[in-house]
Amino acid sequence: MPPILEMSAIAKEYYGNRVLKGVDLSVDAGEIVCLVGENGAGKSTLMNILFGMPVVHATGGFSGAVKIAGQRVAIDSPFKAMECGIGMVHQEFMLLPGFTVTENIKLNRELTSSNPLSSVVGALSPSAGKRLESLDFDSMTRDARAALARVGLEVESEATVGGLPVGHKQFIEIAREVDRHKARILVFDEPSAVLTESEADRLLETMRALARDGIGILFITHRLDEVMAVADRIVVLRDGERVAQLAGSEASVGRIAELMVGRKIEKRDLPPRSFSVSDAELALDIRDLVVDMPGEPVTGATLSVRRGEILGIGGLAGYGKLGIANGIAGIYPGRGTVLKDGLPLPLNDPAGSLARRVAFLSEDRRGVGLLLDESIELNIGLTSLQVQGKFLRTWLPGLSLLDAAGLRAHAREMIRWLDVRCVGPEQPVRRLSGGNQQKVCIAKAVTLDPDLLFVSEPTRGVDVGAKQRILDELVSLNRDRRMTIVVTSSELAELRSVCDRIAIVARGKVSRVLAPDAADVDFGLAMAG
Amino acid sequence: MRERVLALYEKWFLGRVAEIGIPRLLITAFVLTLLGVAYFYGMNLSFLLSDSLVRVGRNGILVLALLPAVQGGLGLNFGLPVGVAAGLVGLLIPMEFDLGGWKCFVVATVLAALFGWLAGLAYGWLLNRVKGQEMMVGTYVGFSVVSGMCIFWLLAPFHNRKLIWPIGGQGLRTTLPCTSGMSRFLDDAWRVKFGDFSIPTGLLLYFLVLCGLVALFFRTRAGLAIRAAGENPLYAKACGISEDRSRLLAAALSTMLAAVGIVAFSSSYGFVQLYLAPLMVAFPAVAALLIGGGSVNRASVSHVLIGTLLFQTLLTIALPVANKVVSGDISEVARVVVANGMILYALTRGSR
Amino acid sequence: MNAPAEHRNFDWMALARKQAVPITFVALCLTLCVMSGQGPAFLAGEVATRLARNSFTTLSLIVPVLAGLGLNFGIVLGAMAAQMAIITVVHWNMAGLSGFLAAALLVVPIAIAFGWLVGLLFNRAKGREMVTGLIAGFFANGLYQLLFLFLVGTLIPFHNPALLLPEGYGLRNTVNLAPVNYALDDILSVTWKSGQGMAWTVGSADKTQPATGAVPSTGPESAGAGSPVKIPISTFLLITGLCLGIGWLMATKLGQDMRAVGQDMHIAEVAGIPVDRTRLIAVVVSTVLAAWGHLVYLQNMGTLNTYSSHEQIGMFGVASLLVGGASVSRATVWQALLGTLLFHTLFVTSPLAGKTLMGDPQIGEYFRVFVAYGVIALALALHAWKGGHQK
């Protein structure tokens, strides 16, 4: 019998960037296949192709073949994917809070019966007639209850979903996919991220039960212990390639972690320091930091930053690495103790942390870091103007106006120093490339003259040439201006190339602090938590 | 060669047209056509243009009042009547005491600014609680305030015989003539005349000075904070700017300018209009700003100036021209269509 | 739909908080009724007439609320369509029920076209449908005036001295709708006069008999025991039919799609529901219903103010719905009916109460305008306020 799903030699380019380089993946009926890999390994692109997401086809399609039960299919829309019997349990819930459990399970697949008007209209236009048919709530409830029973969730089918606990919603989502009569393949995309321990166990149990019924399951997760618990087969992706395929019985957490992370490190010769760095002098002492950042929660991080070092923060998406910098900068609500140079740093107070010479370059450059429709010069100077009163000239007591000439001169200097490719300091930053926008952000931070700089995802959305340049600038800020820098990045290789130490965050806590040349296995294990 | 021509076409033609906006081009063309037609019919152009200048000065401050709200991220401030109501109260107080001339104007403006500021703080407080729906809430808050003030005008303790209904002894009249000397006080200051063409220098100067003050304000720390908060609240937060405070300030400024604006309007018009008269005051002002090139989330003093000039000229010339071409008052209809069409266009142009 | 079973000990406070708006207005209406100094018979008659006249229009707002479009201020365009249709019918010298039915048929294509255009606008202005609808109403009003003031009789050939202004073009400010007056109401009505009991009328028997609805309220002396109260049963039957029809629509696949789109467009889209099309249909349905509603209104009024009858329709409809306790995202048939009842009670009584209280009916007039605007402002603010907290 052919595998229920077979993807062969799948390759995909985004704007000349090869994100998938000929990946093979197959799932047999009744089998649980786990797909693991770091962020950016190509998992989500592979799933986008499987679901025929518009983003894939808008960017030139892909090469390779997809076969369902031995039949080659062209999946060009999510609708087609559903027709092929592929179901998706979403990471974010696709449930309507005001609908009942039944209505959600049957969303857009409602059972209907004809009525006089629908028959009349249906004679003219079958599709219009179909939409005018009356809902058959009795049959819908029966189906919904059956689906709920299959996933083992005991809940009133008339209950409104909005009031149910998060764990229930996850199972309702699964019940919806199970209810599709043709469901042959179910994809679980990080389903356990929001579940409690016992709910996660039940989820795994449900997966096994569904597999016993002959459904092929593709399970994407970062939790390697879950992988070990249910996987029949494990597929490891790295940099758009399938680097390994293991049987569940022959795998171990350490082995998987090593395969996920393993990468040749480009050895870089960093310039030497003219000053020393040690544990004796701390720039920042973070104790039990909790940050409520949606999607990146920090649940109690403890970490110390030495004065004058470049510290990296790494970890998997959703595990909280981004939350630390955002919490200290006051962007998201946080609590805990943070000492800067031995004195407490106020949390939830962006102005307060800026005043203590802590600067932050957000990972969301366009959303938080820049005023896209304003000029380069204003973007560079505005924060300093607001916080430190720079670039203001007092005309009368109480009347200070923007010192346009001073700001322009400063902006020109910054543009020259960072080599920002632009028409001039008055150009709106919206029209700059990602790399140049990042340089404007760096200029903004440097203008604040901080002694501690947080940089999150400094090279995201930046082309290869500019990437190197930005990392070099960070190193030179550290070496020449003695700025302490904390870099948060999803790209471990990048951290390993510039940092003195790397803290790995997993499930909201710092799991380990490693040297940049530590073994891949250690990084992998630390990331899995 | 062909590519170069295409590139030039894209850069110069499409780029410029996109920047200026098709509606603004159309309206400019329309105004020019009207001027041509007026000339063709042998109408007195100098007279028409002087009239248009008066109307620019008269309505300009109400358009300017929209600017802080747009800059502060509150959208088009359809709640302008809140400020207008406050301004009318400020204007009636010196009139109650029979103050005349520039004294009346100054006292009225100071009181209007004060009441406008206070009303604007309350209005801003409300708008901070309805983020995302400011325009709709503002529209109906404006309507409610105007209709609520109708009851106030009937019951308010004004006793000056010139202000209240002759019979009954209570309730303000619908239309009040301005006290002598205050009526057209700004229009006539330093008036310059060339034959039929006359420039209401004082009125225009007053408008321009206020424009200048607003432009200067947006170069101060507080003004720049409002701009940042309006454009990107998250950016503002990361700078330590309080978004809510900036929005409050923007709403208060906008409302205060509206209050000051209605004093200038009434003084130039020569009459104070009460009751339901201010109900629709925001719509032509909004239309003027949009015609000038502003949008729901971006506007500048130059948009105010260009928009007021274009829109008011259109209105001044459309009436007599229309009366020549077709009989009947088509200009009122044209005003409604142009103004609301412009607002619709701005609302349906994506980006929030 | 299913009442939660756990509410065994009834929480009166929760109900009061949830239904604060209608409860407040019930209290206000009762107070005003007492202060108006009118007998219950007069008030009941007035209110019944207005309920028959306006309920249909208020009900037309429900579908877009459920489809997530908020309060459809664009129903003004439906009213314009109705006026176009009824003017045409009068011009064709059609009368009575057949004239009314002809107008009801003729209005459908016009209202569909208008609703379609408004729907397209709404789909381009997601998140600000209400303010767009409001402005679209103003804009359309401009075009409407252009059409009827300037184009009819000039560019559009139309010769009917009874309808045209003396200049020979442009419609008169008022159009006499006598031919279709009470066409619907008189199919079946009951007239009640104190002391004489009830009289049923079937078919438009007596054209000369004046009904209270058309008589402007002239004060206590005419509102005494003598004046008859006519209740148009047929109109109420039609309204009942519409209520059932809305219930039926919401229980179809289309209705379910509307509710889904109304809750979350993104999720509906992912589930494969054609979001934009569903929204468009909701607006078209609303516009057609509003057009019919306005025809019901006009046949009862008997005269058409060419340039103002439609203007306030949107505002009155929206205010009525909100007074009944509906919100921008939630509305039921009962809220529409209760709201129409309360709003129009307020409308009838506030000038009278103003006169009794202050000796000045003007205050009451302003008060009711204030209430109409104020209740909309309050409802919008409360809705946005809650929405902000959820996020």
C-alpha cells in the first residue's frame, strides 16, 4: 500500500533565497511522523506547500511532487487541501467564541435540509439554493458528539466556546478536523504549547487513538520528550534539507537535538578588547523576571550580564527569549528584580529604563522601532529628543523648538558612519531596505548614547551583505565604545559568531549559559528545555 | 529608450499623481474650469475672489482645528461641534455684558479657548476609551452636544434684551447679530483694496498666525510626541511617551482651536448662530482638509491651507456660475456631493 | 438560544446591569407619559400608529448587525429607493393596494443596486462601516437632490404638472400620496372608540374616515375620549411575518455564515466562507427591507416630503434599535420592537411633557432630538469601550 502522503523532492525559493532544497517526507496510514527542526529550518514553508497557501503560489510556486495515497495531486488552495483529506490543527485557535461547540465543529460544513424557498431558488441557482437551506441542528449535534467522543472530550455540545478553558478549545479544534469524513491526514502544528501537563498527555493519547483508526498524523513540535513518546518516525529538517530520518525506537533526545542544531560554525576573528570582562562587574543582574509577552512569555528568568561583554540570548520560537529584552525595556508588563550597575531598574517604565542608559532595538523593527512615514533624521533623533532633550533649541523660556540644523548634521554623520543607502536624511524610512532600516535603528540607539544595548533579531529581514555589516557594527560598538550588548536572535550561528557567552531560554526560563564553541548536543538539549 | 520613457513616466507622472491624489487634481481642475466659465460669462472675478478670501479666513481655523486630532491618531475629528459649543458659550458671555469691538473679540477668544480646552479634555478622555471608533463616536458626541446645547440655550441665564427672545423673557434667539464693532472687526483691519478686489488682511493674518503657531507647536517636544504617538503608538511607548496623554492633548488642542475658530467665524460673519446651526460644522471642514491632501491619519498645515483655499473658492464660484448655467440653487447640492464624496473616498482608502 | 440551566436563583442585579438601557428608557417613558397629561387612549393610539409605521424599518437593521457590519446607516439609500418607486407609481396613476404592491415590486431592483453599491463601499472600509454608511447617506442625499431637483424635467423627460415645481423641472417639495394612503393598513384594521366599542374593517372601505395616525397631535382637547384609535392589523401581520422571516433566515446556512462572519472575518475566511460576498448579501437584504419599510411608512403618512422624508430614517431606526437594548454587534427582533415602541413613545410624549413642565413645547422637541443622538452616542461609546477592554 502506498503511503497516505508522499512529498518528494520539494524545493522552494523565496526571492532567490532557497528555503527548501529537495525535501522528501512520507506518512503512512496509521503512522505518527514527527517533524522537528529549528526556526527557519523550513517546516512552516513545507506545511504551507502542503496546504496550498496563497503565499506559496504568489511567490512562484514550488517544485517537487505531492502524492495522496499514491495519486499525484496539485494542491493550489487550502480548499483543495481539505478536499484531499488533509486536516490542520492550528497553532492559533480558529474557533468562534460566540458559537456553540457544535456550531464550531460544523463551521462551514453545516448539515442542511431543503425548504420551499431553497428549492425554488435552487432550481435557478443550485449554489444559492444550498445557502438558503435550513440548518439541521439535530444531525449536527449528533455528528459533533461523535467527534467529541473520538477525541475524548466531555463537554456539552451546546456550550458556548468562548467560556471554555484553553485546553478544551484545542480538543474542539481536533474534533473539528476529525469530523471531516474524508480526513486522512492530520497535521498538528505545535498543539501542546498552550496545554497543561495532563492535557498534553491526553493529546498524545488522542493522537495514538486517531492513528489506530488509520489516520496518518504529522506532528510538529519543539518538545522532544513528546516526540519520543509518540513518534513512529522522526524527520529532522535543517536549513531546508532533510538531514535525518529516524525510527522512533532508535532515537534519543540528545541525538535529535544534535541533528537539529548541528552546523558548521564560521570561525571569525573578533578584534581583541582593550578592557577586561569578568563576573565581578555586572552591568545587569536579572532575577526571577516574569514578562507577559503574548507568544513569548518569560516565566522566571535569572541571568547576569557582565559589563563590557556581548551576551547572546537564543532559544526556540515561543519559548520566551524575546520576552526578556522586551520586559526590561518596559514594552510588555513584567515583574521581578533587575539591577543595573547594582541599583534597581524600574520595570514597566520605558522612559525610566532609557533614562538609566539602557537602549533597546526591537525585533519588530517596523512595528515598534520606526516611524515609517517620517524622515530618517527624525527617526534617528526623536527618542533622544524626547528622553534626553537633545536637538532642542530654546528660543524663549519655556519655548524650545526642534533644532533642525543640528539634527540634520547629526543624521548626516550617522548615515556616513553606518553607510545607510538613502537619498538623504529627509527620506522617509518606509522606502529603505530592511538592512538600511536596521542601520537607522542602530543610529537611533547610538544617539541615545547607552551603556547597555539590547538588540533583538538584528539581522531578520536583512540581506546577506548588510547582515555582516550590522554584526560588525555591534562588535565595534562593544570594542570601541565599551558598550555592553545583549543580542537576542533565532539564528544560533549568528550568536555563536559574535558573542562571548550564549544564554539559551526554554519555556520561559534560562536553561543554560554556554560558550559559543560548546557542543551542538548541549545547545540542542538546552533549547528543548 | 522605451524603458527609459516608461521609467520617467512612472517616476514623474504616476509618482506625482499618486502623491497629489486624483481627487485633489480633479477638484483643482474643476475650480479652474469654474473660473474659466465665470470669466467667459463676464462675471466680476475680482469680486468673487475677494469673497472667496473672506470665506477662507472665516472657515480656515475650523479646518486647522482638525490637524492636531489627525496628527494625534484620532482620525478625522467629527466631534468639532464640542469645541464650537464651548466657543459659543465663550462668545456669548462678553456679549451679555454689551462689550463691543476688539475688547469683545479678545475676551470671547480667551474664554472660548478656556472652555474649549476643558471640554476638549473631557472629550479626549472619552476618545481614549473608544480607541478605533473615534470617528463614529465623535460624530454622535458632536450631534448630542449640539442638541443638548439647544436646551441650554433655552434655559441659560442670559438676560441681555438684545440676546433673548422679545417675548417670554427667556431663551436665546436663533441668530444674534454681533455687537457693534466686533462684527467684521478682523475683516476690516488693514483691508487692502484694488478696485473690486479687496483683501481682508486682518482676518487672513489671524488665520495664518494661528497656522504658524500650530506648525511651531508640532516642532516642540510635546508636539513631536503627539506626532509619534499618532503615527505609531508602540514606537511612542518605547520612547517613554504616554500615548493616552498625547491623545488627550491632541483632542484638547483640536477642541480649543474649534472654539477659537467659531469666535472668528461669527465675528467675520457678523452673526452668532445658535441651536442646530453648528450640527454639520465638521463635515465641510473635514472635506476641506481632505481636498488639501490630508488623509485619515496624516495631515499638515499646508494641507489645511491648500484645502481651505480650494474648497472655499469652489463654493464661492460655484454658486454664481451654477446660477448662470442652470437656474436654481445647485451649488448647495454640489457642496454636499463634493464634501461627502471626498470623505467617502478618504474612508475607503484602506490603511487605518 | 438555549437558556442556561444553572440560573436557578435568578440574579436580578445582573439582569438590571445587562438591560440597563431599556430599563432606563421604560422608566423615562412612563415618567413622560404621566407628565404629558394625556389619557392612555390617546397615547396608546399614537404609539400603535407609530409602531405600525416604523417597526419594519427598525427590523431592517438587524441582519447587518448580526453580520458584523454594525448599525447600517446606509438604509437611508433604501428609503431613497422607496421614494423613487412610490413617486413613479403615483406618476403612473396607480392607486390602492395594487399601486402599493407595484411600488413594492419596483423598489426591489433599485434597492438591490443601492445595497450592492453600499456593500462594496463597506467591504473597502472594513472596521469603519458605520461612519462610512453615515457619510454614504449624506453623499447619496446630494445625488438624490441633484436628480430630483435638477435632472427630472430637464435631462430626464418627465411631464406631470401635479408633481413638478412651477418652473417645469424639479419635483415639488411634497407629493400627495393619497392614492396609496392606507393601502396596506386598511386591508384589515380595527377601529376602537371609547364608548362605542370596536369596529373591524376589511378592505379599504371608507376613504373619508380620518385615522388618528394622520392627524397631528393637536393637544389635550382633541385627544379626549372621542377620537377613534385605528389599529392596522394587516400591517402588524406583515411585521410579524418579517420577524419570522428574519428568524428563518438566521437559521439557514446563509444566516449561519453571516453570524460567523460577524464574529470573526478571519476565521470565517479560513473556514472557506466567502466573507465579502456574505457581507454584501447582508447589506443588500437590509437595504431592500428598509425600502419596503419606508413604503409601509409612506403609505401610512399619505404625503411624501420629497427632500426630507428619508433623511432621518437612518437615525430614527438606529436610535430605536439601540433604545431597545441592542448593541452594535447584537440585536434581536424583540429589541427592535421594544425599541421602536419606547423611542416613539418618547417622541410623542416629550414635547407634551415639555409643555406641561416648562410651558414650552420647544424644550421637549429639543429633548427628543437630544435623546435620539445621545442614545446613539452612548451605545457606540459603550460598545467601543467594551471592545477596547476585550483586546
